[in-house]
Amino acid sequence: MPIAIFDMDGVLYRGADVMPGAREVLERLRRASWDVFFATNNSTATRDEYLRRLERLHLGGDRDHIITSAYATAHYLERREPRPSDVFVVGANGLRDEIRAVGIAVRRPEDLPGNDPPPDAAADGVNPSAMRRYLVSLDLPPPADTVVVGLDLHLTYAKIAEAQRTVLAGAHFVCSNRDRAYPVEGRLLPGAGTTVAAIEVATGARAICIGKPEPFLFEEAIRRAGRPKGEPVVVVGDSTDYDMVAAHRVGATGVLITTGLTEGRAVEHATGDAVPDRVVHSLAELFGLPEFAET
């Protein structure tokens, strides 16, 4: 049974909008006995939350066929020696919940030092000195032993400052992914990589990346499929730098779709593992590829 691994944001949907043909493509592959997995760098939700999203969008699937960077990050921490015991997360509760699910303590966002500045410090751009005075006057807790960074749509200066303090104190530094952007309805928004880069600049340290382009998400999908080595694996994604590189690192065929992060002309600038094996402009075009010819 061949394996298909789909990126989610920008490939199957953008925000609440299902991409044209997504439901039909997934149903056709399942009828043809393909093992269909979903793999996303987006760390804002747990696998259970993604399952509910897939159900709401009528895309099918089950929990065991969903691999997220939040889930992969949690299991990386679980296997790490020494095992973390106190994690500070710059990210969403989905990432915190996946880490807690493997038995590792995560600091609550409401306990962040600098979480409640006075009005004169909180007013945007009005009195930067007031914010500086507020931050340096805080009673700071001992730093966490690990900093994990994911997509954070509520990013604040105080969060970056606490991550900086913790990494500089010697904490292990991990990121769920380095995505520069993620596609939503009608536009792109900054991705987790934006925040990761800020903390790396602030500390001079480089985070260990768990999500794509590292191979861990796709390796986990292939492991779960339990297929013999050499079984066909096709990855459908919207990024040369992330999806195509990760696909080639696990020996899969990389199919680039130009409905999300990457426009067709970006292929001209791709090199090495980032060069896709196939390029399509819609999901319906998948069935014109030789990999899907008998589907």
C-alpha cells in the first residue's frame, strides 16, 4: 500500500477555506488503498484539535494519521537525556498541551515575568523607558531548563526577553519549526521562524529544529504505516525549503503544489534537496502524475 503525506495549511485548506478538490482527492486516494497521512509544521493545535478541524472541513482522517510539529517536539523532549523538567514555551497552548501530555512540566503563560505592565509601559510606542523600567524591576523566577518556540500569534517583547534570559542562562533551545510564513484566507502571516530568528539574534544561540525540513515528521508517518522499506511514499507540500527537503531526506517523491507558500517561479531558484520532483498548480493535477496514474 503506497503512502501519501499531505501538508495541511496551504495545501488542503487556507484557514477555514477548503482548497478546491481537496475532499475529492483524499477520498479517491483512500478508495485506491493509499495510506493518507497529514503532517504540519503548525504547532498551535494538538492532534485532537487537528482531528476536529479535519472533521469540520469534511476531509476525513484519524488521530493516528496526523503528525504535528508540536507532537514531534514533545516526543523529542520526552526522549532527551537529561529529560527536561521545566519548560518555557513561546507559542500556543497546543504546543504546551502536547508537551504536558508526555509528562513534562510547562510554565503557565499567565506566570510570564512582564505579563502585566502598568498602563504607562503598556501604551504602544508612547513611553519605552517605562517598559524598560518595568522589566528590570521584576522579581524573576529561576530560569527554566528548556525553551521551546513555536508559532505565537500573541507574541510580546516580554516573551522574547524571558526566552533570551533563559537561553543565556544555559537552557536547551528548541523550535517546533522555522517556517517564515503560513497561509491563511487571502494572505500570508508571519510564521514561527520569525520568532525563532529574533531569539537566536538576541542570544547568539541556534535552536534545534524538530519540524520540516528536518525528517522527523515524515519518518514518524512512515514508521506508523509499517510498510516494508521501498514502498512508494509521495509528499505533497507547498514549500521547496521545507516540504521538498524533508521529503527527499526520507527518500520520498516530493510534489510541490503552488497554492500555498511557494509560487511556481520559486522552483527556478531551488537547489539540491529543495528541487521538487513534480510541480502541480492544483490538487486535481495530482492524478496526471505517474505516481498516481493507476489511482
